[in-house]
Amino acid sequence: MKTIQTTTKLAKAILAICILCFTLTGTTSCKKDKLNPTSGIDQRLLGKWEKQTFLGNNVSVIQETFNADGKGSERRFRLDDGATQISNETITDFTWSAKSSGVISLKVDGEEADVQFFITDSGDALRLTLHSGDQLILGRIN
């Protein structure tokens, strides 16, 4: 009789340990890990983005580049109809950092501003919303 009681207690203890292990492993958080947890930078933002605006036979182009080291640049230029070279090119360097989820801080020529961003699930489009409320919609380029 004592052996049955000991076996029953042992079985209950093993069952309790199994339930505890399942509870600990089966109920962990399912929150997505950040792609780069040490920096807080949304890795999908990195790379080159472009907006093209057609003005008759001419094209105005804005390219935004975000590098992993917190540096970036904005390149603006125009392609005129029939022209083989770009015109009116300006390149502005900036630094940037993650501020919070969906917000980056941009610093250009000593001026700093927060910019909201949204990247589509496919990662092909980026929307930047400036402090003024103006929005810039860009597509990813290689």
C-alpha cells in the first residue's frame, strides 16, 4: 500500500513539473523582437527611398538615404525631357536617430526636428510626416 502511495505522489510531482514547464514555455510573450534591439532603429527604414514627381515632360526626384550609422542624405534633382544629365542637383547631409516607435529625430545644419514615419508591411513604401504636417511618400530603390 505504501508503494502505491509513493508512486502516486511521484506521478503527481512529475505531472506538476510537466505542467509548470509547459506553462513557462507555452505562455511566453509573442511580441515581435526588434531587428536591432541595441540601437532601437527599425531596420526596414535603412536604405534608399525615392519620390518622383512628373512636371509635364520633366521629372523632379527626391531621394532619401538612411544609413545604419545614423547618417543620411537627401538628394534632389530634375531630369528634363530629352536631357541626358540631371540638373538642379542638391545634396543635404543629415544625422538621424530613433526617438520612439514610428518617430525619428532628424538633425540638419544644427536644426533638429521629429519626423513620424510609417513603412508598409511589404517594406516597399515609406511615408514621412514632418512637424508641419506635410507628408512625403517614397518608394524603396536599390
